[in-house]
Amino acid sequence: MANADEVGLTIRRVFDAPRDLVFATMTDPDHLRHWWGPKECTITVARADVRPGGIFHYCMHPRGGTADMDVWGRFDFQEIEPPQRFAFVNGFADEQGNRIRYPLLPMWPLEVLNTVTLEEDNGKTAFTLHSAPLNASTAENAIFLASHASMEGGFGGMYDVYEDYLKTLGTGKQ
């Protein structure tokens, strides 16, 4: 079976906003709360310490759902290099912020390393996300690889929400 680098997912997009703003809106919890997570969710920020070694702990609430449908997540920031790069380990968490397995898909990798690079592109920002399992078993890598299409759809919806959010800041074309 392939290793984590071989099963990694890469997503590229161009956002109609300057790189400094894209970096800020992708790392500042005051912005993240407006767009992070599945398209059909809102989030509550429980804890935010945006620095290498810091944690962003949040809860995703399905729109129209009940509290028993909430899902907690956590970023552990590894690198922050404004305005061109940041990396974080993401995974599911409990309400206290402890890493947990995702109950609906227990073979999902416990931790996923996400590396974001941002490049200037004529006043716009070329965005690249590389996401790969961290310290994963062969079975976890296989689940991650088999889930690429689903993740592309999920990230696509989230980044559509993000583009709409950028427009509310007066940065995107109307």
C-alpha cells in the first residue's frame, strides 16, 4: 500500500484577493468562524492560539441540526510563515480538545497534515493545499485515498463559501 505522501490530496484554486488578506482570513479565528468547515455547517470557536505549537479548537454545527449532531475538530499549528505558507495537523476532537477517532468513520486517520502555500498572481492569490495522513496505518491511508473524491467535494464547497466570504470584505468581483 502507498505511504502518506503517495495518498496525499492536493487542491489548487485562485482567489480574487491579495495574498496578505487571504493569509489573514485563513489563519485568524475571527475570519475562520465565517467559512471553515462543511458548507452546510456553522462553527463555534472554543480556543484559538494561532502560532507554531498553538491550537485552534472548534465545533461544527450542522445547519438545522441538534447539539447531538455537533462535531468537534482541532488544528495544531506547525508552521506559520506570513503571508506565503502555513501548516497544521487537523483531526477530530472531543469537547475538551482531545484527539478522538471520528465515530462515523473510525478508520479515518487520527491526524492529517495540511500544508497551505499562497502565491501572488496579478493581484489574486494562487492557493495550494496539500493534505496527507500523519502516522497513519496502511488501512487509514487506504481510507484517505478512497475518500479523495468526497474530500474534493467537501473542500470545494468550503472554498466556495470562502470566496463568498471574501466578497463580503470587498475583495472579490461582484
